[in-house]
Amino acid sequence: MSHHKLEVKDLHYSYPDGHKAVKGMSFCIHHGESVGIIGANGAGKSTLLMLLMGVLFPSQGEVCVGDVHVTKKTLPMIRQSLGMVFQDPDDQLFMNTVYDDVAFGPRNYKLDEKEVEKRVLNALELVGILHLKDRAPFKLSGGEKRAAAIASVLSMQPDILIMDEPTAALDPKSRRKVMELLTSFKHTKVITSHDLDMIFEMCDRTIVIKNGEIAADGVTSEILVNAELMDACGLEIPLALQNCPVCGITKV
Amino acid sequence: MANIMNSLYNMRLLDDLSRQETVIHKLHPLIKLLTTVSYLTVVVSFGRYEIGGLLSLFLYPVMVFTLGELPVKPIFLRILLVSPFIIGIGILNPFFDHQIYLLGGIEISRGWVTFLAILIKSGLTVTAALLLIATTGMDRLAGALRMMKIPRIFVLQLLLTYRYISVLMEEVARTLRAYSLRAPRQKGVHRSAWGSLAGQLILRTFDRAQRIYEAMCLRGFTGEYHTGGFKEIRVWDLSYFIGWVFFFAVARMYNIPMLIGSLITGVIR
């Protein structure tokens, strides 16, 4: 299905203060792919996501979702097929109950209230927090908040899921839960993270960003084990692949 | 710090209460809003010395408390929260208004009467507003406001402020905690840090507002706030409203406690 394709051509972006955050990125993500975007702090990951979602517009180059260019005019359509989960769920959960939050998107698209209810309950069930639907978002735990944020995007039935640090600030069990949840989705996924172990497990393809440019783009199992490349980009190979601190066995 | 966090959790009590399913809770939000507005209008319309007439209006909150099965103590505590302001407004009356007023043979200054009237009026109005939130909930209330054609920008402002008070308070609590850990043996925040502390908070508020707005836009927000459908206004809802408005009107025109009093004394004679 071509409309699930996400293509970026020669993307450039400078912030108003002159800082060049993205310098000529190009890549194409196909239907069903799960892509990790990694890079050191300030490499341009978040800016790239903002450009993909049409929150920022490139100073040069273009972003295409399916065959549609991301422009001000096409935004409503684009945003229906791209769902973004923010790094801080508190930015995303702004209503007074979890139910209303998950219903926010569908209601904005003027769906019939019955359809809204169906979608909300469906999304909440999918992430396993149906029992929390009448709770206030601020009373939830970190993992529950994350799940609610994911549900609020799923209720819009996007084709492509974009996630900024989905496992940040979660305890190991909640992190595992979120990972299992994400793996169970058949959507095309774009995930940025510093949790390289998570990327290693969940993404088949990885794009490494360094100073606003693509330093590498390829199969995860090849890129993440390349210690030299990782080091040059301010990263490290995933902990799971590093030497065992107890027995000292070298893994890579 | 503990105080801030406690009040944070207590703050949502009204929301929790609003999720009950009593006769009052099931009423249409618009009806409850209109009833409350007419109640407030009537309470405020009483003159400075008309305490007797005001007394009959106690019936409304008492009925809502009872039918809505609401706990009296926590709501009463919230009313007390505003009492310092009210006392501040009314406390000078007894000093300025020295005319004598006869109450059952006892002479009191008219200032005290007006002070008492202010206390009763504010108590009743604040109670009515709190009861409205405790039986309706902020979301449905916002929906009712929209039905009354209140501009969406105000309604949205109200809702978002209500939602993000908790986030702001958490932020304040965190900042204060960080401050107090590095400023031992200080009571509160030293005035030299007030500016930067408030400045930091406002900058963070801007940042967060920007991110929230982006999150809203990404989910198709175009400025209109949708609360989802409301049920139709039923005959029962309407009769509730008409019943109360009738009572308020009667209470405004006739001094009911006095009528009852004279009726009883008449019978005794």
C-alpha cells in the first residue's frame, strides 16, 4: 500500500536563531517497516520528527506521506495517517479523564459519538487500560500514562506511528510492557530513542543521525554492533551486546 | 511541600464526586447550570438588610447536598477557604454603619447586619458553585457553557487551566523542593530568588503550552472543543428547573420564614 510510505527528500531546516538542525536528510520508510532513529543529544532527532509531523516546515526539501506532500493544506489529512506519541505523556494528556483524552482526536474529526465510543474502548482495550477510562490522567502511574498516550493516538487509527522516546522514564517492567505492546502493532513505526537495546529488539532498520545529517542507514543488527560508528556518533553499542561485567565474556 | 502535593490530590475531589449517579447527577448539565445561575441571581439581588428573606434560600443547597449524596465536610472546608476574603470585604461594615437595629428587643448596629448578610450571601453563592461542579464535573459543565454560546476560547481556557493546575503545581513543588534542599535553615524562599523562580516557572509554562498545543494540533484540533453528545433535555429536567425557579421567585417576593412564623404564632393564638 503506497499510502503508508513515508519519504523524506533532501530535508533542510534552520531554527530562527540560525542553528542548522537538519542538513540534507533523505530516506524512505515503507509499509510495515519498523525504523529506529538514533543519535546523540542535539543531533536533530526531535526536529526531524517535528518536520515529519508538519509541526515545523522545512526550509528546503520535502516530506511526503504516501504520495501527498506535507504542506499546510494537506495537514489535516496527513495527521490522520500519522500518529505521534510524545516523549512526555503529560504534554499529550490534557483532558480531565482518560476517556475524553482518547476521544479527543476522533471527536475533532467529527465522527459520530457511537463510532467515537467504539474507537476509544477499542484503543483502551488494545493497550490494556480499559479499567482506567474514568480516571484523571494526572493520577496515573508513568507506565499507565504512557499507555494512555499511545491509546490517544491509536484511536485515530493512524497508518504510521511515530514515537519519541517511548520507553523513557519507565521502570523495567513497564518498559517491557510498552515494548511488547508496540511489537504487537502492525503499523509502520518510526521510533527515536536512546534506549538502544529497545531499538535493537524492535526495529529491523536503524537510521543514525549525527549533527543533522544521516551518518548511517541500514539493518539494525549490522549498525548497532559497529562500535566505531556508534562511538563516532556519540553513542555506544547496546548494553546487551557489551562485555559481561561479571564474567567478562566479550560478546561482539 | 507536602501541603502543595496534598492539596493537589484533594483538588480533584469535586471531580470524583461528580461521577456519582444520583438524581441530581443525572440531570442535564445545562439545566443544572441554568438553575445555579438563577439561584445566584436571586441570592445576590437581596438587599443589605434582608437577612430574613435569604434564610429560605438555604433550602436549595440542603436539597442538593441530600439528593446528590454529597459529603458535607470537604465541601464546607472549601467554602472556608474563601472566607478570609469575604471577611476582609465585610469586616469594616460594623465600624462605619453605626445605626441601631432592633432584633427581638436587642439593639445591634446595622453594620453587623450587613456583615452577616455578606457572609450568608457569599456562603450561599460559593456553595452553589461548588455543588454545581461536584454534581456536574468540569467537562460536562464546559459542554453546557458551549450550549449557552459562551465563546469557545473562554471555555477552552477554563478547561485547560483546570487540567494544568496540577501540572503547574507539581512543577512548583519540584522547584521548591530543589530550592529547599540547597537552602537549609531557610523559611520559605528568600526574596532574592523570587524573581528567578517565578521567571523560570513562566518560561516552563510557555514551553509546555507550546508542546500541548502541538499535541492538540496533531490530533486534529482546529479551535473547536468537542465534548461529545449530550442527552436530550427531558421533561423531568425541565420540571426540576421550573420548580426551582418558581421557588426562588416566591422566596424573593415573600419573606417565607416570616410568613411561616406568623402562621405558627397565629395558630398558637
